[in-house]
Amino acid sequence: MQPTVHISPSILSADFARLGEEVRAIDEAGADWIHIDVMDGHYVPNITIGPGVVKALRPHTRKPFDVHLMISPIDLYLEAFADAGADIITVHPEAGPHLHRTIQHIKSLGKKAGVALNPATPAKMLDYVLEDVDLVLVMSVNPGFGGQSFITSQLRKIEALRRSIDKLGKPIELEVDGGIDRETSRLVIDAGATALVAGTATFRGGPSAYADNIRALRGINELAGAQ
Ligand code: DX5
Ligand code: ZN
């Protein structure tokens, strides 16, 4: 196991009526980052939260906000999410006309730039921008909803990106999002992932289970860990 793996719980699976408390609880349970799924009902068939909610959550934790934008158009809203307290801003290439420009825009706002690849989007989409990004997000489900099953073909994409990142020799995070649980987390870490997003698997069981849920994703056996 790679001890450096970052766990980024997706608050999409949290109790939306108590989001501030949920963010504090998942922080205290050992989350490394907080994954915030922003959906517009246009780029993806679901609507979630906007920059106002990100700003309202910011005082509840010091952990980095890993903001996953599933919105189109994209460029109009980058500044609003940066101002709201995002640390990493991840975009989909299909959500805007000029990916290179969008990446540079995020960096000009002083934020880390990520690019998300849908299950059908090839790794080679990044050939000419990989050196510019801080994070690559491999979607192991189609974006839009939590609770979907892991798409196994994405393991090959993770392995290919691992090789490309290693060849480049830059500290680019390789994050995986969708259907991550204690079994699939093993597979993606072995394939070369350095960060895992998980909604269902981190928030199931309520706050008393969060710490064990996160430890399980890291590959730490709860019973052994409790001794
Ligand atoms: C899906 C989102 C994911 C989602 C993951 O569009 O990007 O972050 O919350 O949910 P689980 O972990 O339940 O598959
Ligand atoms: Zn996400």
C-alpha cells in the first residue's frame, strides 16, 4: 500500500440538511480533502450546490476543498468557486471550448488545476496539457450521481496515466472518483492512484462509522487498527 494516498470524501452522500456538521465530522474522522460535487442539470443530469454553499462550508474545516465542477459553460464560474474557498478546481474537457485556457485561468486564480476524464474519454486527451495540471481525475462512473458501480475498464486508464505522470516526473495527483469502496480502492491504488474520492463508502453508517470507513479505504483493517 502507498501511505501517501489521499482520501477525499464526497459530501454528495452527506446529510444536506446538516452539511456543516457533516464536514466537521468527516474532517475529524481523518479525511485528507473534502470533495465537493458541483452539478448544473445541464452538463450532467443532476443539480447539487453552488459557490454560496462552498463559501458557507469554508469555516467548518481547514482541509483542502477538492471542487469537482460538472457544469457547462465552465469559464464563467471559476472565479466564484475560487473566491468561495476552493483549493483544487477540477473541470471536464467537454464542458468548455478551450481546455488549455481554462487550466491557465484556474492557475491564475492561485488554485490547483485538475482535469476529469469521463469513462469514455481517453487518457490521450491530456497529451498536451498534462504538464500544466496539478491533478488528473479518472471518473470510474459516469458523472451525475453517487452510488453507482465501478467501471473496471478505467483501471487500464489509471495505469496508462500513472506511466505518463511518472515519465513526466511531476508531482501530479492521480485521483479516482466513483464506486470506490474497500475492494475497488485496492485495485485503483495498485493501478497507481494517489487520491480516492468516495461518497457512499465514507458516509454510510453515520458519523460514528466515518473513521472506520476512511481507514478501510486506506486498506487498514479496522480490527487491527483498533488494537
Ligand atoms: C459523481 C461524483 C462522485 C460521487 C461518488 O458524479 O463525481 O464524486 O459523489 O459517489 P460514490 O462514491 O457513491 O460512487
Ligand atoms: Zn466527484
